[in-house]
Amino acid sequence: MRNLPLDKSGIAGNFREMKELEEGSELKLDFTKLQKIAKTDSQVVPVVVQDADSHEVLVVAYANQQALDRTLKTGTATFWSTSRNELWIKGATSGDTLQIVDIRVNCEQNSLLYLVRMLGAASATPRTRTPHAQDVLLPFAQGWEAQLPGGQTPS
């Protein structure tokens, strides 16, 4: 990664922090994410993106009306980046796009489910799955025993 000159608004610093958050190995959960979104003018809904064949959850992202309209028009999953305040088309640079198979809405109409198939290099060759946050959390949960009210354990 090349170093960007730090300007008065701190954009380069924010870029480095975001890159470290997205690609780093340290677990840094942002429990204030929804609070931050609520303080902006972004009118978004969460979108769970799931592989239509394997049922693996690929990402949880956000869509505004513009992103949803583009998704419906092109058939390619498009999101609203709440950190960059711009459209985010998964695969725009890598070529590994997400083709929409189906879109579902929950009963309260405040979240979406995109069922997708990967197109591009990642779909043409076997994928080696890189560790993501869910892989990091598992060791913390091992050995924990879930308890129901009254001290019962689930069977």
C-alpha cells in the first residue's frame, strides 16, 4: 500500500485505518456502527448477502434507494458504502461480481436478503476462503456453554 499524503481533513489517515480494519488480523468490533449511520443523512437498510448455492453468508452491507435501483436494473449487487458515502459495486475493481438470483424483504420491510452467485475469476477457480471475523470469533466461543433461563443447557 502506498502512503497517501495526510491532508487537513485526515482522509489518508482514515483510509489507512479502514484498510487495517478490513484486512488486518486484529478483532475490532464496531458496536457504534448503527449509531454512526443514524447520525448521518444516509437512509439505508441492512442487506444480508448469501450465496444462493452454498447458503454461506458472504457479507452484511447496506443499500439506499439508489443502490437498490441499480441492483434491480443491472442484476449486480450494489450497496451504499456508509463509510465512504458512495455506491459500492462489489467486484467493480476485481471483476468478481455478485449476480442477483433473488431479492427478499422481511415482513417489516426494513432489511433485505440478496441471494447471489459469484461471477468472475473467483467463480471459475476453486476459492481458498480467507479468514474473516467469524473465523476469529470461534476460538473465543469454544468451551462456552450456552445456558437457558433457569440454568438449563440446550440439548
